[in-house]
Amino acid sequence: MIKILVAGQTPPPFHGQAVMIQEMLNGSYDRVKLYPVRMSFSREIDDIGTFQVRKILHLFLVIAKIIFYKFKYRIQILYYPPAGPDKIPIMRDLIILSCTRWLFKHVIFHFHAAGVSTMYEKMSLFWKLLYKKFYFSPDIAIRLSEYNPDDSHFMQAQKEFIVPNGVTDYQEHFVQTTEQKQSPFQILYVGVITRTKGIMVLVEACRILKEKNLDFNVNIVGGFDSELFRQRVEARIHKSNLGDNFTFHGVLIENDKNRQYDQADLFCYPTYYESETFSIVLLEAMQFFTPVVTTRWRGVQSVVREGENGFLVPIKDSVALAEKIELMMKNPDLRLKMAQRGRQIFLQEYTIQTFQKNMEKVFLSLDHP
């Protein structure tokens, strides 16, 4: 039996990395046993990447738990998800790894967030030394897509695996699928509401559609990354005369969130987020027969196949985004075709069972170098 200590975030808050680590822990493995040490530095979405005294106390608790579990269960493998391109989380990583990595025979880095390699040159000499000492030379590095930054190559990983995310299939619990859903046209966005997730681009695209007298609703599911940004978004919506078109539902989970997918005609996700790697919200949309319009950005390009299950547009391009949304609004047969193809791709490649099997293969590779 291969024992692996998993140090990582799990919900809450609900975001891609936390959800996928929880799904990995939920897997049933024949020859692998996972021992979780939960990292809960952020209680809410707007806590992520901020400095708080509470987080320092939690940092030492995480280190203590890792050391305790390592010796109690005689674990030789550490699984760790490095931070994205943000100095404070990187410093947190390096403190944890400097206290614990040397205790383990093997280390696995799973790049749920991408771009940590781009921060090396921006760090002081002291942090560069820690970076090279404790980030470099993992036994295994896992990337979610070949389109993501090659952090594993920069860190000189001994082996690399590409493992796409997967999600649990909830669609079968809902009656509506590819039928005409409701009027007006329903556009859905799910995710953290932050600038680089493209919410302002979506608002501008909707302003263009409104000027053409097109009838639509935009349902926004997720929490704002800050109160200041919430005010900016609401001001832009008001200025664009879109107050009757946008509905903010806040953070929804389980059936409440799935119902939004089920009722949507189109999923719109104009991201250019700095740490973006894959976007499990795209998989959630596909399972509910919902076609996608999103951006040509990192691992998103692995999921959305141009003209098959959706469209890809350049980042920050509200005109192109509006054009594709309008095309989907006016072509129900095209939407139906893409909806069916998206569901097919999901079932073939992105179920949670496929993800867990692929992760087990990665873990077992340590037993067969």
C-alpha cells in the first residue's frame, strides 16, 4: 500500500483547486491510501492572497500536522499543490516545504494553479535561494493541460504527467436537458467575480447586445473578490443600462448551483485569470448540455473544442464575445448540436471516475520508477 500525505485546500471556500483536491481524496483506490492535512488559510473567497495574523497561526498548525502524520503513519510521499503567481502564497509554500519536504522520500507537486515559475525573477535573493531549494526537483509534477505554463520544466521535475480535471455527473438528476429551456435567453457565469475572470468584458459584451435590442438574462453565480470590486461592477452595469438583465445569486453549491446550469442556454466564461489552469466550471456546464463561449486562455483550450462544444474568443475582446453570444442566441440548432457534443466529450474524458483513475496511475508510478 502506497501512503501519501496530502497537504492541500478543501472546501470551503469553493474554488477549483479545493474542489478537485476533495474529489481526489474521495476516490476509492486499491493500492493507495491518502492522509489529508487540510490547509484552510482562506475562509472566504475575498480572503485568498491576503495577509492575516490568523493565517500565521494556521501555518504553524499545518506544519505541525504534516510532521505528526508523517511519523505516526510512516508516510514517505508528500503531495503538495504549489501556489500561483502571488508572492504571499509562494512565501507560505516555501515556509511549509522548508520545514517538511526534507522528511519525505518523494514529493509530488500538482499545479492546480499555474504560473509560479514566472515569479522567480521577481523575488529577493533570500527567497530565490529557498525557492530553488524547496520547489526544485520534485519526483513528479502534474499539470492539468499542455497549454498551461510549464512550471514543472522550470522546477526540473523528474517526471511529468498531464492529468485533466473531472467532475461528478449530476445531470441525470435533472429533467431538463437539450429542450428549449425558457425565454428570454439565459446566459450563465459561475466563478469568483474578479477582474481577470473577465466579468467587465462580459458586461461590455452585454451592453453591445442590449443596443441591438436582444432579449437576455445573465445569471452570475459566485462571490466577489472584494467589496470595492462589487461596487465597480454594479456601477458599470448601471451605467450600461443593464440593471434588469443581470442577476447576482451569490455563492451556490450542490443542487442550487446545478439548477443554474440546467436552466442556462449558454455558459459564458471570458477568463484571463493569472492562475487559471483548467476551469472545472466548463466541465460542469458541458455535463448539463450547456454550450460554452470562453477565451483562448491556457487550459481552457483543452476543454473547449472550437465549433464543436463551444467557441473560443481572444481575451479582453468584448466585441468578439458579443458576436459569439449573438450567434448562439440566433441559432438554436447550433446550440443543440454543441450541447450534445459537449455532453459526449464530458462523458468520454472528464468524469470524476476518469480523473481518479488517472491520479491513481500517477501515484502508482512511484512504485514502478
